[in-house]
Amino acid sequence: MGPEFAWTRLRMRLGSVAPLIVMSASIAFAGTAQAAGTPAGTTISNTATATYTDPGNNPQSVTSNQVDLLVDELLDVTVARADPGTVTVTPGSTNQVLAFTITNNGNGSEAFRLTANATLGGDQFDPAATSIVLDANGNGVYDAGVDTVYTAGSNDPVLAPDASITAF
């Protein structure tokens, strides 16, 4: 059974049920919905309009109800090593600093609770004491006495969408 036979059979079925009406339709949207970069909690409103020509060759237009969509919050964070190269540490060294960049890739402001993990596998580097220090002046360089020692729950960094902070 080829496509011509199937089409003829469909036309016969439609012909017996109801007259076949051919309309040309176009849809125009009142607004464009773009979720990328849209802040959480934003309402996006949209209305559609369809225009067509009826069987009497008269132009017609129909407008839909307005649909309101609330943008959900997207939670997304990236933590990346920020050191430009290898950090050399010799046995017995103290106050050796590693830098990380924390970026809020989501669409809402978020507070981030940070935790140092000193026992990652795959190397022989297991520091006896670790702390997290936040880059208070935003220069990307650890400044003793200037940068803020992080205390979980009291000074969790709050980052706006697409904002970053350096942590040491």
C-alpha cells in the first residue's frame, strides 16, 4: 500500500465524516519568551494570535487567553581551581595557599556554605589543618590580615547570578 492509496483512503474517510475544509493559518506571538538569563521569580506573559482565511474567503483572527509562566529558580554552581600553575609545597611547610573560584551559574542570588576537604584521594597531600579564607578585596591574591576567615553559617558568601568569589 503506497502513500497515494493511503491519502485517497484518508480523503474518502474524511469525506464521509465531514466536508474537508482547507484553511491557511499563521500564528503570531505577542511576546517572545526567553528563559536564558531571566531572573528567578520573573513572570513571563504570552498571548498567541492565529489569523486564517475561512471557507468563504473571509480573513479571520483568533486570540488566545493570556498564559503567565513563573520562571523557576535554577541552582547551579561551579568551583574551579584558580591557581595559574602548580603550587609547590615542601614537607613541613605552613600557610600554603590554594585558590578556588566559586561561581553562581544559577538565576537567583544564593548563599553558599563551604567545606574544606583535606583528604581527597589520588595524591599524598593531606594537610593537618585547613581553613577557608574569602577574598575580601576581590584582587584574587591571598592577603593575610585583609581577607576574611570563613566561618560556616555566619559569613556564607551570597552570590548574585553570574557572580564569583575567590576562596583560599
